[in-house]
Amino acid sequence: MTTHGPSEPADADTPGPSATNESGAPVTPSAGEGAAAAEPLSAGRRGRRGTTAAKKGSLLRELPVLLVIAFVLALLVKTFLIQAFFIPSGSMEQTLHGCTGCTGDRVLVNKVPYWFGEPEPGDIVVFRGPDTWSPEITVAEPSNWVSGALLSLGRAIGVAPPSEDDYVKRVIATAGQTVQCCDAQGRVTVDGKPLTEPYIYQDSPLGGGANGREFGPVTVPAGRLWVMGDHRSASADSRSHVSDQYSGTIAVDDVIGKGALIVWPLDRFTVLDSPDIQQQAEAQAVRPEAWVHGDAAVAAPYALGLAGALPISAVRRRRRRRGARLTGPSRRPPRTGWRRVRRPAQTRPGRETDAG
């Protein structure tokens, strides 16, 4: 029987040629045959190098796409869920640091609570001020689009001063309520009842006038809010604009979101609470939207962000598994084109005695 291609000896320690011809004479493999035998190993190494290069190329191709996805997600989160704000004004001391010489607080503003309801007394809100309000800070507007883009990015992540039209105050009274100051103890009242305000820092002096504590009474129109700063003697809030068109109130539609927590500096990291300043004594039924005004309101943006990231992660894992199946090492031996034929025992080198 004629054999084709290289064959292997039965015993590794028995010297001898690797093949014989029809007459039994030994045949030495040629250089080409040896190269063919070594080819599977070289091909395997080249395959591994090719797989590594393919992975690097795939990552470089996916990087721009991932950056675009990250930018879109950040824009959506900023628009609908949460937004960071830098507080440069001292009107909310000591609740929010922003005074001269202080490390300005970076605050996360949660937009979810006001999807289902309106601001309530005690809430800290960021809002766009009416045209009649004078800016509390002065921000130099950029002179070119590059600086403008960088400023917008800095405002989005809370490292740049906000717009001159953005304010942060605390809600004191809502639509239909009558607010004024002061009672016999110098407290602000809403519908004739004094407020409980433990957060006040350096209240305005008693008496009337531009810097006095007295104002009102003012009945808040529908769809509007009466707001004041916690640092009463340094806050240009609703009291300073009683003579304008809306008696110093702001529109609910101008509210950007609710102050959720201080994220910087780290030693001031804390959740911002909303005390019941009007001390509602009567029991109130739980409204359908009440759940978004507590701790769930803080957690909701992160839960929604995680829910949005899971499908993207699943798609990427599925693509990686599919790529591994297509480019991974084969479990079958490499095919060299040679057909392995087992020789009879009597023709194997070193087995003549056994065969006899």
C-alpha cells in the first residue's frame, strides 16, 4: 500500500527514517514537507496576532460611537433628569455656601419631582428669574463659539458659574396663599400662621424700608411661587420685587428643578432636605405624586440611567461573544492537505523483529 505525506514513528526513542518507499528503503522528508509540517504552528501564531490586532481595531472604531452615545446620554440626563449647578451667591448661606472667600458648593438639581407635581413650601429650587429681577452675579459672556461651548459644558457639570438669569432660593408660599411679615415675634406668616424656619442665617433687621424685614401682605397668583433666601439680609428675593408686575413672585414653569444634594466639596456632601415650614397639622391624604418628593426623588435619575445603560451593555456583550466565536481558535486540528495513513507493523522502522 502506498503512503502519501509524512508519517510519524511509533517510538520516539527509536532512531530511524520517518518513511519508506515501496521496496522498503528509507525516505527522508524534503525541506518543503518539513515546512508544511511546521505550518500549522505558524498559522496559529499568526491567528492570535491577527485576533489581537482585530480587537484593537474594533475598539478604535467603536470609540467615536461610544463618545457620541455618552454625549447624547449626558444631554438627555441634563435636560430631563439631573443637572449640576455652581453656587456663587451667598444668598442661601449657611445651607449652601457661596459667600465671598467660601468654596462655592456644587449642587445636583433633581428635575424628576416636578414631572408629577409642583414645588412645595420648604423646597430649595433653581429657577430662571423674571426679566425684572437684577442678576445676583455678573458672568462675562464668551466672545467666540469655542469659549461658549466650554462654558456650556462647565455649567452642565457644575464647575462654571451659572447664567446670570439662574437663581437658587427656598419656596415660602404657593398659589393662593397670602404671605407677609411680620408677627409679634418678627416671623414670616402664611395665611396668618407663622413659619418654622430653622435655616435662617442673619435675618433682616426689624422694621420697614428697603433693608427692613417687613413686607406684604401678598397673595400669590395661580401658577406662581413666593421665594426667599436663607441668608435674609443678603438675598434679593421676592421681597425686593414686590412692586413689579407679579408682586415679586416667580412662575412655576421657570423652575428648573429641586436642590437634591451637595456633591462638592466632599466635606459638605449632604442631602438637601425640605422641612415642613408651614407645619401642616391636619392629616393629608397621600397624593399619587408624593413618592417623588422623598428619597425616591434622589434615586430616580440614577435608576433610570442604569435602566438605559443595561440594553447598551447587553448589546456590546453579545457582539463580543459573537466576535469571539468568529475569530477565536478552532477546536479542530489544522488541515494541511496530507492524509495520514497507518502503515502495517512489518514496514515500520525498528519493528522487523516483532514482525518476524
